[in-house]
Amino acid sequence: MTALLAQGVRRTFEAELAPVRALRGVDLRVDRGEFVALMGPSGCGKSTLLNIFAGLDQADEGEVVVDDLVVSGRDENWLARFRRHHVGIVFQFFNLLEGVSALDNIALPAILGGLRRRAAESRARDLLDLLGLGDRTEQLPSVLSGGQRQRLAIARALVNEPAVLLADEPTGALDSEGGAEILELFRRLHGDGQTILMVTHSADVAAGASRVVRMRDGRIDGDDGVRIGPAATTAVAEERAP
């Protein structure tokens, strides 16, 4: 079963001197339950592709399917609902709410997703325990270490039980010990069946994934899973509301 599908995806950004062709006809398929590292140098297009899968950006051409939903060409209201229920996003610099507790950082997205506060807080506590932060419930993010802050951000991304976890350089702001902790956590989540697409520029970090896809100059340049090009079978995207 396919979790992520990009077919013929192109994205160009206008710039002062000349247009920047970030993606030049990308084809990629990620199956449910895979842990895929999308690796390449800065500027190769890997974060742009992840943002398109996340509904944070739109492709100029091509089709994008996430969790059996066609994401291409949707309006912002649809994309906001999609992000809330179908994907969890982890950023390099955490993007936490600094003025509220660890518990509320996780619970608030669940409340926005439709859970009652008590149920949202219960789910948040379970995630804090799972990620080794059960004793940090009432603490503000500012008093946590970098690794703890990233684990908190991962818990927030998981609270609405997304089909896919999308992580953009999740170890980039951490020291080697903190980075190793996050990779081990991702491996545990993958072992439990979570689909993960992780962007990284580091070969050492990418080696922690079960499959490595390499990008260069806006194109797929190599794939340990040997899935370069369109999917061998046609994916049927169900046109259902998120």
C-alpha cells in the first residue's frame, strides 16, 4: 500500500536573478510502514519535496498523493484539515509554543483536531511517557535540552495519529548524542509500523533509515529501494475529504 506518491513533480521559485528550479520532474513512492531517508546536499530540493508532501507548498506540475488523498491543487482550508489529520511534521528547530507547558504543546493540536480536552491531555500524557518525558509534563520548552525539545516536537507531530511522519533535518540542531537519541526513537516508531520520511544532508543520519533515496539538482539521483521512476503499479487516489 502506498503512503506517499509523487509523479512528475516540478517546482520553480521566482528569484531576482533567475528562476530557481527546485524540483525537475520528481517521481517517488513510499509504501506504508517504510522509514525512508531523503538525502542530498543543501539546495537539492529535498525539503521542497517534503513541504509539498506536507501540504505546506504546492507543486507547479505533477501529481502528489498522501494517504490515498490527492494533495495537488487544493485550497488552503483543505490543506489545513489535511495537515491536521493525515501528516505529522517535525522541523529542525522544533517550532514549539514557548509560553505553554510540554503537555499543552502536545494537547493543543489534538483539541484543534476535534478531541475534547480531557481526551487530548490523556493522549498527550501517554506520548510523553512513551518518549521518556513523563516527568516533564508541566515544564516549559525553554528548560528542556535540545534532544528533549525535539522529542516533544515529535510527540506533538504524533498526537493526531498521522498516517505519515515527515521530518525535516530532525537532528540538524542537536549534538551527536541528541541526534542519536532521535534516530533511535524513529527506529522504534518504525518498528511499531509508523511510516516516516526524513530529510537529511548527512549520510550517517540517513544510514539509520531502512531505505535511502538520494537527490541532486532537483532530481532523484539514487534509491537503495530501487524505486526510481513512476510506481510500477497504478495508485488509485480516493477523492475523499480529509
